[in-house]
Amino acid sequence: MMYALDLFGVAVFAISGAMAARQLQMDPFGALILAGVTAIGGGTLRDLLLDITPFWIADPNYLYVIAATAIFTVIWPLKRGWPYRILNVADAFGLALFTVMGMSRALSAEVSMTVAIVMGVMTGVAGGMIRDVLSGQVPLILRREVYATASLVGALVLAALLHGNMDIKMASAIAMLTTLLIRLTAIRWKLALPTLNQHR
Amino acid sequence: MMYALDLFGVAVFAISGAMAARQLQMDPFGALILAGVTAIGGGTLRDLLLDITPFWIADPNYLYVIAATAIFTVIWPLKRGWPYRILNVADAFGLALFTVMGMSRALSAEVSMTVAIVMGVMTGVAGGMIRDVLSGQVPLILRREVYATASLVGALVLAALLHGNMDIKMASAIAMLTTLLIRLTAIRWKLALPTLNQHR
Amino acid sequence: MMYALDLFGVAVFAISGAMAARQLQMDPFGALILAGVTAIGGGTLRDLLLDITPFWIADPNYLYVIAATAIFTVIWPLKRGWPYRILNVADAFGLALFTVMGMSRALSAEVSMTVAIVMGVMTGVAGGMIRDVLSGQVPLILRREVYATASLVGALVLAALLHGNMDIKMASAIAMLTTLLIRLTAIRWKLALPTLNQHR
């Protein structure tokens, strides 16, 4: 069940990478690379820092999902544009899922709760940051949207619930819902945190 | 023999990094850093993911080759420009070599063939991608050229030949030639894969 | 003592990351991420390459210092701009400290002196490079300032003194002073290495 969700999260992030490649008129193989780093960049960085084998090395299914998704995205006829609304919801779901799963994986590696929160947020957002850098853009999530913030709040909720000895499945579900709701609310009403004033 | 070729590949990629630094009017030490990340970035990332000691930590000769190459490129009088044709051929050779050697090294670490293909392509192209990002550009190889594609096809050929139980030396030579020929053909006739249509 | 200095260095680099975030009008959480990668990016990369646990995983105090510094920088009223002169001196101190500590840590992991020099410079400059890339800029230190050069000269001095069997504390102090003086001199008189001529 979690495994299926995880593959779904990878597929969603792979689509967002391949979409960015289309907008930049990359060639199909560039799209494949961008889909890959977006989908597994965050989790790979987390696993390197935790000194465990990156998840996709032990299980190539992740790579197959990425390749299939990228090809699908590339050949899809975009006559009338993509259903952005659906993509945004799916991406919000991926963010929520990756944050919680990243944190669980960090806690299994027996790091402190503070470090686990960092790892959860990193799993959620680092792939998208690498995608933006490779696309020649300042990462959007650093700039405008309530994106990393949604991930962080979810991670903090999970930490609080686990600290209160809640069952991990229940706590994970609540944390995921928190991130999902914050992100969807932000998308729906175009919310953003106030940006920092530029100094002189 | 392979060792000499490997050092040659490192030198070729270091030149391409130092050349990019010249075009951006970096200072000499910036050129050294850019030469270094271009030459060993891909292999370093591969070794980190495979959890083996990065190759240049165990053998500093790679660092000496990079330093010597960067200095040489920096002091070379560029009155009439560089012989781009020679550089392009050398770079194509480096790409072919790094792809095959990256894949061999991954297979020695006993990963699956799918993962080894990813590692081979990564060894071939990641250094150049980091170079482009540090130069403030969208990585060229994601955009226009039959570059990563040449690496991927070579890797797939090697996988197929090894699967057919061909001797690894012979298979490696054929795979390298494949990558080299595709890349040189693309350079000669300015080939490119069709880019993805921008949506909207 | 060294530990307090190290936390101070982390705080200084975190400020420089959060300042960059202000200039780019990032949101507060973007500032936190940028402060974090600037402060611990170089040391994290070094620890990954040396295959030791990243320093901030074993000791979350670094994360607390970063969070506190980022929040402080974000809420600080910038009516009349920051005291750049003080920031520049603090940053030069951080560079000197990180170079020497990075090199010590590499030598403890029993790498060769050449590799230790690379690790020292990397610890000093990589965080700032990642900050610049995430900010959408060609890393400044590759371009204009006697920055990486100051780090490299300090590392070479330390290597020479250790080779001459000087006590490591005394050698570290001299190396730090060397980097600090070169960098402060460059700032004071706006020195720069000659840049490389652009070829045709």
C-alpha cells in the first residue's frame, strides 16, 4: 500500500520534471533526466546523508516508473494544455507523502527528531529545487509559494504527534493531511507568505 | 592502459571546464574549480551513490592532471581561438570512455543492469551538467545536442552485449565506438533530436 | 573553544545566505533553506566524500544556530542597510576557519595532503557556491574576488607547516591568519586576480 503510494508520488514528480523540460524545449532525453532528478533527487540526497543505499538502487521499479512517466508526458498531445488543476493536486499529494516518508526513513536510521524534520522537508522539496536549478530558474519554492512551508508544518505535526506517543500510522496520516490541506488552500486562494523586503 | 585513457578523459573534460571559465571571464582559480567539477563531478556522484570511496581520493593523480590541464588552458594564448574540432572529438571520446567505465564500475559494485546504465550515463554527463549550472546556463545536454543520447545508446549496447555473454573488453570497445560514432555524426551534421513542443 | 568558533562560522555563513534571500525577495522559509545550505553545504559535501556522518546529523546544535540566525536576519529592520563592513570581516573569518577545520577533519580521516587541501577549500567555498546557484547567479567566487584563492593559500600554508612538523594548533592559527589577511586586504583595496581573456 505505502509502496504503491510511493511509486505514485515518484510518477507525479517525474511528470512535473518532464513538463518543465517541455517548456524549455529540451530534447526527449533531457526530459528523461529532468524527470528523474525531480522524482528521486530529494530521496537520494536524504539517503546519501543517512548513509543508506539510495532507494532506487535496491529497487529499479522506481526507474521504470520514471522512464514510463517521462515517455508518456513527452508523447502526450498537448493541444489544449495540461490539466494543471489535477497536476497541482497530485503534486501536493506527492509533497505530503514524500515529507512523511522521508521523515519515517530518517527516524528508522535513528537520527534525532530535529534531523528527521530536516530530512522530511528535504525529501519533499529538494527534487523540485534541483529541477528548477537545471531549468535555469531560481527555485520557485524559495520564492513565492507556500510549498516548503506546507512540508515543514506537516513535519512538525508528525514530530509533535510522535512525541505524544500516537501510533505512527495515524500520526503519518494526520501529518500528510496537514501538508496537503495547507498546500491546496494556498493553491486555491493563491496565498503566499509575505516576502522579505529588499534592502537598499 | 585503461588508466592512461581514464586520465586522458579527465584531462579532456577539465579543458572543457577551463574553457567555459575563460568565456565567463572567471579568475584563474575559478577556472581550476570549474575544470575540477567538470572532470570528476560525474564519477564522484556515481561513487557516492555506490557508497565506494571517490576515485580521486584514493589516487591524487587525477587532481594533478586537472591542475596541470587547467593551468595549461589558462595560460594558452588564444589569439586565434581553440581548435574546436579537435576539442569536440576529444570530448566525444571522453563521453564514450566515461560512460563505459562508469558502467563497469557500477557492475563491479554489484548493482542491477538498469542501475548500471543510469550510473554510466551519469558518469558521462553529470560533470558537464554541473559545469553548465555553475556557468549560469541551462545544461546544453538537456537542450539541444545528441549528447546524453549518445551516452545512453552506448550504455544500452554494452548492456545487450554483456547480456549475450560477450567478453567485457570486446563489449566495452564496441559500446565506446557506438557512443563515439553517434556523437561525432551529430557534431558533423549538426543533428539534434526533435525538441519537445512548448505547450500552451 | 574550537566548537564555539565553529558555531560562529556557521552563524556568519547563515547570515550571508539569509541576506541573499532578502535580496531575492524570497519568503521566510526560502531564507531558512538558503541560510542552511550556505552554512553547512561545504562541510556536508566534505563529510559525504570522506564517508563520515555529516557533522550536523550527530549534533543538531548547528541546525538550531542556523534557524536562530535566519530568523534574526529576516526580522532585523533593514532601514539603513546592513553593516556590510562587519559582515565582510565576519565572512572572511568564517572562510579562514572553515578552510582550516575542513582540512583537519580530512586529515583525521587519513586522506593524502593533496586531498586534504581540496577538502579544506571545498569546506570554505562550496556553501557559498550553492547559495549563488540557488540564487540564480554565477558563483561570485568563481568570477571576481580573491576568495577561493585566499582559502587555497591558507590551505597550502597549513600543508607546508604540517610538513615541517609544526604543532597543529600553531600551524592552524598561522594558516587562518594567512587566509584572513589575504581576504581582508582584497576587500580593503578591491583587489582581484586578473580575469581570463574571453576568446573569440
